[in-house]
Amino acid sequence: MSDSPTPLGALLRAAPPDRLGEVVAQHLRTEAAADRVEMLLSDLTMSGLWPALDPHRPAGGPMSQRCFGSQLPVTERVGDPGRVHLPITAFGDRLGVLFVETGRAVDKALVDQLALVADELAVALRAAERDTDRYRRVQRRERLTMAAELQWDLLPGRSLGDPRFLVAGQLEPAYDVHGDHFDWSVTGDRLTVTVLNGFGDGLPAALLTTTSVNAMRNARRSGAGIVEQAELASDAVYARHGGAMHTATLLLELDLMSGRVDAVDAGSPQAMIARDGEIRPVSLEQQLPLGMFAETRYETQEFHLQPGDRMLIVSDGVHAAVPRGRQPYGHAALPAALRGTRLQPATEAVGTVMRGLRDYHAGADQEDDAVMVCLDWRR
């Protein structure tokens, strides 16, 4: 792989936002003797990888899924061509897999250089997603409801991480979610995570969540702590609905150096911590949901994480699910599902626990939408 006269980053910045995959494919044909290149993007349920360059090809197979799950390059040889699968990931947000088939010998140097190409592509995709619908169309395997459209557009991403932490979230049902939601932001050594349990159904629930999330973001981006974030959001929701609608929310701010967590518990989302094989709930004094009363004031509570801890935060569509009269999913099945993820990264654990929730319903429809956030603190 020779030095390109024009760096790939410059080519991507100059390209139309919907042609990033083609630019990378041409670059690799020239610089890596690539015979075939495909950009596989994850669907909304994180259960499949779908081709963006040639949509008539089948979904990504076991090797691509292995690469996506492990977040490591995977190489294979079938006859003469060498095949490499590389994660397309930006800031911990898993977008998909870059597949490259080349007639060249696949050695470590080539894989490392292809990985840099995948990284360049990931950052460009994150920048381009607001300016083209091409990639979103690949991610969707069916049409979203209007409420779900609002919710997915409001998300910060589906995972975020660096050497200090990894956090991932998932919404269910992906194509018909109403008001449940999650948000996060990292600045310096502070990671803020909020999980919302929406009120109501359909578009009104999504609009209520949109108001709450944007009010909290407005306060956070002005430098306010989680107490002010909760109070501003509560005032905004009450001003709009007069107490007739409200949002149950858990706001957390983690000090990534010490493990201290400041919390505002304003409703029904619940947290639990997996530590040394044991699962224990986080006991917090519940305060009023956002927007229930005028000028509600909130207080913080405190708990601590230890290095290697995993924290799971779920809405009542998860912990209180009672399909066909069974005991709530949160009583025994949820801790068991979380315990079974101890060898998986947070990005895989959310999918495992959500699949456990679907299996728990045993074919019955979910009565409530659900949100789940999984956080690993590595320090």
C-alpha cells in the first residue's frame, strides 16, 4: 500500500456526503489492489450488517459479525484473495464493518493500514449523517413510526467510549418506540448519562421526551449540573403541560477519575451494579418526575463505582415488564441476564439483555417501550 498523492481524509472531506463509500472503494482499489470493497452498516436493532455500496448483496456473515462484536480486524483467506473485515467505529460508536477483498498478501502492516482507512471512514460517516439519508436508509429494515423517527434522531449515538469507560444504549421496539430515551455527554473527567421513561404513547410521548431532553441539554451546555438540568426540564415540561404530562428521569454524573456518581432520581428508571459476579440494585430516594408540579426542586444523592464495575440502567418497560402475568422481568430474569454478560463488552451486553427481554415475552407483544443503558467504568 503506497502513499496516496491525496490523503484519504482530504478526499473524504471533498466528497459529497452520500458518496463516502465509493471514495473509499476507489482509494483501496488504487492503493491496496482491492478487488471488492463493501461498507456494511448496522441496523437499528444491532442484529444485522447490511451492504451500502451494493444493496443487492446479502447481509454480512459470521466473519463480519465477529469483527463488529469484538471490534477487532478479522482476516480470512478463501482461495487466492485475502479478505479483511475492519470495524467502522468513531468515538466508541459502532457504525458497521468495512469489508476488503484483495489479491495481496494480508499481513499485519496491510491490516493496520486498512484499519486507518476504516477509522477515517467512520469519522466521515459521523459528520455526513445529518446531510444525507443514504446511510439511514440502509440501517432501517422497515419503516419507523413518526414517534420513533423523533426518538432516533434525538439520540447522541448508540455507544461512546475511551480508555476510561464504555457506555452503550438500546431502544425497543426499535421501529415503534414512543417516549423512552437515553442521552449522554463526556467533558473532561465528567460523564453525564440520563435515562428517560416516557409518559404516554405515540407522538405526544415522543414530543414530551424531546422537550425534556433538549431542556436538559440546554442547561448542561450552559455549564449547569444535573440538579439545574432537572429543574429546567421540569419547569419546561410543566409550562407546556401544566402537570398533565411528566417525564420520569434518572440523571447521573460520573467522575471518571474517582468513580463517584452524583444522581438525581426523578422517577422510575432503575440502576443496578454488577461487581465480582454479584448484582445489586442502586438504592436511591425517588423524587418527583419532571414536570409534575411547578417549580419542583431536586437534590443529588451519591454512590460510588469501583474499577471494573458494570452499571445497567433500565426503564420500567424492562424492569416492570409482566408478559402474560409472569413476575416482573426485573425480579430475577434481568439480574440473571446481566450476570450472563460478564465476558461481553457493554456494546454487546445491551443486545444480550434486550434479547433476554424479548425471549421473556415468549411471543407476546411488549406492552411498553423500553430503554437500556450499560456502562463499564474502566478507570
